[in-house]
Amino acid sequence: FLQYCLSGHPTLPCNVLKFKSTTIMLDCGLDMTSTLNFLPLPLVQSPRLSKLPGWVLKDGSTFLDKELKECSGHVFVDSVPEFCLPETELLDLSTVDVILISNYHCMMALPYITEYTGFTGTVYATEPTVQIGRLLMEELVNSIERVPKAQSASMWKNKEVQRLLPAPLKDAVEVSMWRKCYTMPEVNAALSKIQLVGYSQKIELFGAVQVTPLSSGYALGSSNWIIQSHYEKVSYVSGSSLLTTHPQPMDQASLKNSDVLILTGLTQIPTANPDGMVGEFCSNLAMTVRNGGNVLVPCYPSGVIYDLLECLYQYIDSAGLSNVPFYFISPVANSSLEFSQIFAEWLCHNKQTKVYLPEPPFPHAELIQTNKLKHYPSIHGDFSNDFKQPCVVFTGHPSLRFGDVVHFMELWGKSSLNTVIFTEPDFSYLDALAPYQPLAMKCVYCPIDTRLNFIQVSKLLKEVQVMNFLLP
Amino acid sequence: GAGQDVGRSCILVSIAGKNVMLDCGMHMGYNDDRRFPDFSYITQNGRLTDFLDCVIISHFHLDHCGALPYFSEMVGYDGPIYMTHPTKAICPILLEDYRKITVDKKGETNFFTSQMIKDCMKKVVAVHLHQTVQVDEELEIKAYYAGHVLGAAMFQIKVGCESVVYTGDYNMTPDRHLGAAWIDKCRPDLLISESTYATTIRDSKRCRERDFLKKVHETVERGGKVLIPVFALGRAQELCILLETFWERMNLKAPIYFSTGLTEKANHYYKLFITWTNQKIRKTFVQRNMFEFKHIKAFDRAFADNPGPMVVFATPGMLHAGQSLQIFRKWAGNEKNMVIMPGYCVQGTVGHKILSGQRKLEMEGRQILEVKMQVEYMSFSAHADAKGIMQLIRQAEPRSVLLVHGEAKKMEFLKQKIEQEFHVSCYMPANGETTTVLTNPCIPVDISLGLLKRETAIGPLPDAKKPKLMHGTLLMKDNSFRLVSPEQALKELGLAEHQLRFTCRVHIQDPRKEHETGLRVYNHLKGILKDYSVQHLPDGSITVESILIQATAHSEDQGTKVLLVSWTYQDEELGSYLTSLLKKGLPQSTP
């Protein structure tokens, strides 16, 4: 039994397990915090961004001023944003037999692994994971490809040069390994290597090992994995939640009596109670709109947004917001809303019961029907005709570096009436906002992270009685 | 039920001490006690729960689930009932519909109530496709996609290494809204397959569809009305998609109606469970949901008397009751009209009668109905045909096959074909008959750790991917099997060890002295058996491992030497190898 850890990010893991002469990769997360070092990609020519001064070294040399720009004391790379891949040098990834995916956020590096390392194995994931994972990838590729950038900065990556840069660029690790975004053909090729599995399905690997996905309660189709031989049992618990949101609850019973339990994807903000955060989210939103301001919610196109819409569905009438338009802007907005309604089998009990009636499991169907929620593929086209203020806009990307959110930051940043509410916990909101400073807009940080916290973990460990416990 | 018959599917399986009931259906052809399975086969007086470990429902058609509330609430069963999510969603609606027709329209009493349907559904556990459900410690079940209708599944029932696959109803060719049934090579001991179309090999679907559209089109063109009796869910959606696209393509204006009630709801289920439909619909549903029909509208009873052409889908599918029968009676007298039966009709139903050529029907109250309208039959039932059944058998590779859900004569034919082609036994029991299938259960044997360590130490290191031969003594004691070392076995059983030794004489032509012959043998063996310890002892004898070889002169012929080779039973392999080696003689050249 051997384990290699290929990702430095705590919630976007990538581990490799050698067990009974099979090599199993557990998750394939892509660390996107690297993009925070880049300038945002504006959809519409932004005079502010294009006028930013080039960065000049202390000795006055200006050879980097084309690549690096300065904004309110921070230095940003003016180039196509790049991502920090899982470590590919540590071991030969072509020897990986299978990749097990635990949820759609943890598969974003898949095309890099399946298309560039000589990987010939199979990837296992549940159907919602694949479908929504595809949507996330599509959105990512789309939001980067629609803003073609002429220059691709590389000079700053030179080790000698990087030493001279200010933090955090100076301290960024392995910048030479950072990669540009993949393309849609690569996404399709990667996804074609996935075999769909259902919860509690036993999958035999070479007759030596059996793997089984279990519900992890964190997102639609999210799973923990049991990897077992006849006499040993390894549990891989990644991104799990004990809270009741929309997905099927976590299956804890099947984790019992594991010889080893590998635990990743814990909450990054254990002090923020998700329920409290949702409450704060709603009240901040209501206050801003009542004062005539607009609300911007940078978010992923799937996941917490479903819960937020459900809360708002119950909240808007009592808060007197029934006339405020809600916009959801993403190239995959429509698909995401539609897909959420067809995975009844992967939803919590309450939502399943609704489908039996038959009614759509999520109330956003009604929000759309009553025209309270409108969705658009981008800010161009129909949206510009329908756009009314004050309003609430849900759009990506949470890093504020690409996607339609960049446009709204530029548009609304100057007025203190407006508010941006951060709900996704993956990016530091201060870092995300840095290239938009100085900013008059209000910023509220309501991170909603339903993953396990320390108290829940210790309770879980007591319940499942593991022999060894591993925190990579 | 369903033994040499179509209707009230209900099969009891006893496997390795576990009892499982497969389906719990009603019979469309009967209105008396025979409409439900006879549950007294399970037990005469005890509670059913004590005799059954679980009940599995394959899909929502009433001939597979129609008796469920009667079984669980009126006869009494509290154990788990397994079905897929769509089946769990749709089943209670069809049951309620069935109850309404029986109780409210026909006025029967002593039938299950709405509350009973609800209570019954509370006992249902929904399963995912391919999920391994552990019913108890030993019994596990697994669902496979069956295609037939939304949510239809085949089930594998497994205890230890014995297994049964029950297909329910299935379809091996993908259609306009569902995919094809699929199963892996799970090699069950028994495959229980439906055989509705045991003798039919259907022509291509495309031809059938073209034929259907042509007939509908012609009738509508000449101002006739088309009645298509269907069940609310299943073929109905398939034919709706077909007509919808045709109407759009040909820009037709004649109205298409779908009899009220279930339909809208039914289509909604298809929208929400779109993951159970075929690839194409799943791929395009975001842009255009195939179950949102533009040309098909809800039917009102008054529309039946409207002049002009129309197409009406009405329930139920076999013209045995309800709206389809009402409309049929209204339209039957006009030769311009047409009724298209898109599926199988059970004996005793009006559908079956008109399909078998009857044109004068006796209705309730001795009224005679003359059928002048055209009657067409088109097999759109999503059942596997003979080719499909054979294909499934090839996929699953069962050790035996049992046919249900079909007509005896047709089954007989298919049974012969299966036995010929696959050389497996094939059964077709009638209702109430029991078929026993012998299996080869695997028996686990515990090996003692000492023996395992000793045996793995010999020869190459163990490799997880290769089998390895081990020696030991099999002890059968107290209903358990153990593999132990011979010494331990002797000790445990209190037996004295008997040494078994083989001795063999090999004659060699060699005029030399005995000890020289011995030396030659030693050198010869030493040269060949490089991996063994070959020793020449001071007394002139030679040992290879524990095998002893002695050379003595022949008592009569000094030119012949006799080699005595002696080994114990445990060294049989090496001993016999040495003898055959020595029998070939020694090399000519002397060292």
C-alpha cells in the first residue's frame, strides 16, 4: 500500500494509490488559484485595465513592463490565465490503471492527465458528476476562448527574473509547469474515457481489487470510494457533507471497519456556519436591492447556486423582492438548470418525493416559469435588451479573472450602492478583488462550504471505527 | 403466474435458502380470482413476510405490479419490495387508475383501496441501475437496464456464488425514446426470460414505422378517424414522438389527441426521468425536450363525435375497458375509420377478439356490435423478439434458461432453439409447477496459516495474478472445510502415519564396478539436475533431495547393474521423473 500526493491544494486533491499491484488515481483536481496572479479578461474593452502602468524594477529597468502590470500596489501578469496542474513528474502517470472521481469539482484537471501523460486506463465517475463536470469545463473553456489574448507572457517565469518580482509572484511555485486552459476537443476526448457508475455498484479491477462509489452528500452525484481486496478495505473520503442540502445524504455505514481511511476535501472555513451564511447572504442581498443597488454573486454554474435559488425562492416574497429580476449568466446556465431537474435518483429524499408527484425537484423551475429568474448564455445578445436595474446577477467565474463576472465588476465597481457577495470558498476574496481596486462597491464575504469540519470528522471517525487514518 | 401465459407475472425463486418473489402482476383477461396470483403457494397459514426475503418488481406494467397492494396489504407482507425510481414513481398512479376502473366503474367491492396503495408503496425501496443492494448479509440484488418501458429493469439475484437473472420484459433494440437492454457476462445459474415474441422475428423497425405512418396518413386523408389504444406510459410516448415528427415534416393539420388524465402527468415523468431514455433524447433535451409535444393535445370525451379526421390515443391498450373501448364502440360502425392495435392483446379482451378476425362482438347487455372499421395490428410492443432473446442469452451466458411470459406453443419452439444453439437446459413450467435447477455451489475452504507459509516458501514468490498449486490435507469436520498440513491432520484425527515408499529397479548395461557405476550416475544426474541437491554418500549411494539411488550388480549378469530408486509418496513427481531419466541410460562417454 503506497500513496503519492500530487496536488498541494487541500480541497482539489489528486492522489495516487498503489494497492494490490493496481495503480489508482484518486481525483484529478485543478488548482485555479494560480489565475489570481493574472489580470482579468474583460469581455468589453476596459479602458481602466488597458491603462494600467507596466511594472518597473527597482533599478528602473522596464523589460517586464509588457508582461506585468501594476494595480493598487499589486503586480499582475498580463497574459492568458494559467493553471497549476497536479504534479506529473513524481511518477509515471501512464502506469495509472484507473482514475476515480469523487465530485465534479475534482475532475477539472482530467484532460491534462488523460491527453498528455500516455494514460490508457479507465476513469470512473457517476453520471451527474460527468454531466455537470462537462458543464464546468465547457464554461471554463468558453470564458477563456471568447477573449483571445494576443500575448502569452513567459519572461517572468525565468527563475532569475522571478526572484526579483514582488510577492506573491516571487513565491509562486513551479511556474514553469503552469499550463494554459485545455480546448473542447480535449475535454471531449477526456470525458469519453469515463465509465459511468452508480452508487454501491461493485466494480472489479483485474480481479484483484473491487471499488465501490458511495454517496458523499456534498454535491449531485458526489461520491466517496471504497477500495477493497478480499481482506483489506481502504476508504477514500473526499468532499463529504453531513448537512441536508439537495444531494443524497452521505452513506456512512458502508465506511465502517476500514483498515485505512483517506480523508480529503474538508471545509476551508470551519468557523462559517453554512446556514448562518445563507441568512447573511439573503439579508445583504435584500438590503442592497432595497437601496436601489445591484447585487453580483460570483459563482460556479452548479452546486451551491441551486440552494441559494431555493432560499431566495422562499425569501423574496416575504422580503418584498418579487419584482427584482434575477439573472443567471453562463454559457451553460440553461443546461445546468435543466440538468439539475433530471437527477432525481441522486437527490435527497424530499426532492425525490417531489419527482414522484411528478413535480420538478428544484423550485427554480417555478422561478423561471414566473419570469423571476432569467438565464442567458452571456451578456451579449438577449440579455442587453432585457437587462433592468436594480437586479441580482449570478455569474462566473468566482476567481473574478474571466467570465461575465469581469464585466459586472467593471460596470458596478464604481458605485457604493452595489454589492458583490462571495459565496464560493475556493478563492480568497481579497485576492480576487485586488485587480479591481480601488473599489467603491460593497464587498460581503459569505462563504458557503458544506464540507466536513473538524467536529464532524471526529464524530465520523468515532462512528466508522477505522484502523488507520490518513490526511494527505 | 406467467407460466406458459402472459399476464399476472409472479415467480417464486428459492436460491441457497433464500426466497425471492419476482413481480406481482394481475391478469387482464380475467375478472375473477384468477386475475391475481395464487399466493397460497407460498404459505397456507403463516405470514408471507416469514417466508419471503424480498419482492422485486421489474417495471410498472400492471401485469407485473397490479397485484402488489392486494399482496402486501390484503394478504399481508411487510418485507422489502425493490423497484427502480421511475417504477416507484409511476407504479402507484397506474394502480390507482386500475383501482378506479375496477371499483368505481365496475362497482366491485373487496378490492384494495387508495390507502392500501399508499401503504404498499411505503414498503418500496428504490434502487439505482447497477447498484448492488444487500438485502441481507448473503442475498444481494442488482438492476440492469431493460429498455421495455421507462424504468424497466432486469434483476440479478445472487447468494454466494449462485445467481439468477430475471429479465422482466425487455427490448434488445433501441427505439425512439428508450435504449436497448444490456447485461454483462454475469453467467447466472439460471436466466428467467420473458418470451412474448418467442417465434417472431420482426422486420426492421423502420419498415414498421413507415407502414404505420402510411396507414394513419391514408385514413386521415380520406377523412377517417384513427383510434390507437395504448397504455398511458410506454408505447404511447414512442408513437407520439413518431406522429409528432411526421406531422411536423408533412405539415399535417388533422388533430391528434391523447386521452385525458394520465397523459400530461405521464409525459412529465418522462421529462423528469430523462436519464432513463435513450442517448439521443438525453443529449438534446436541453435544447428540445422530446416529450413536449406541439401537435398532440388533450382529448375530451365530446371530441369523439366531432366531424372530420382525427387521431386519438386512448387507454387502455387492449380495449378491455375505459375510454379506448368507449371510442371504439362509437367508431366501429364506420368503414372509413381505423383502429390500430400497437401491442399484444391478452386472450379474452376485445382487442384479442378483433385481432383474431371476429367482426361481431357481444358487448355488455347482450348487445351485438358490428365492427366495420378497419382493424390493423402492428407490433410496437417493446419486447425482445426471438433474435433478441437469443442475443441476451449470448450476452449473459447462463447455465440454464427458464421461459415465462409467453404462449406454450411458441415457448416450445424457442426452447428447442435455445437447447440446440447453446446446449443448456431450458425449462418452461406452467403456473403452479416447480422447476429444480441443480447448481455447482462453491465451497469455501480455510487454509491453515502454517501450511500457507510453508507452501508459499517453496518455488517462486507468490504472484497475485497467477494461480499456484498447493499440497495439503482436506479435513471435513463440523460442516466446515479446512486445508491443513498432513502432520496436523494426523494429529487432529489421532491417526498414525503410514509411510508410503515407491521403489523401482532400473537396469543399466555397465560392465564396470558398482561404485564406478554409482559415480557415473552421480555425475550424470549432477550435470542434469542443476537446481537440486545431488549428493554422493560415502557408502556409494546417491541422493537427489530425499530420493535414494543405489547401484548393485545383477546377481546373474555382472555386465548389468541394477539401480534401485526409492522415494516417498510425497516426492512422487521427482521420483518418477528420475526413473524415466535413468531408463534412458547413461551417456556413452565416461568422464
